[in-house]
Amino acid sequence: MDPLLYNDRLLISVLKVIEVIKYNLKLHIDCFDFYLANKQRNLRIKRM
């Protein structure tokens, strides 16, 4: 097997893993933002 080709494959798989992690993090951050917004809204409703 060509070592250069192997390195390319390795790089591509690493990049794919990074993409997946970034996507999952974005989902978590979106959920967290939603959670915080909800919490703030609930606090405002309680104050009324």
C-alpha cells in the first residue's frame, strides 16, 4: 500500500470525525440556547 495514499485516507477519516463532532456540538449548543431561552421566559412569566 502506498504510504501517501494511506495518509490521505487517514486525513479524510479524521476530517470526517471532526465534522461529526462539530455537528453534534452545534446540536448541543442549539439545545442549550433553547433551554436557556425557555428558562428566561419561564422566569418572566413567574414575575408577572
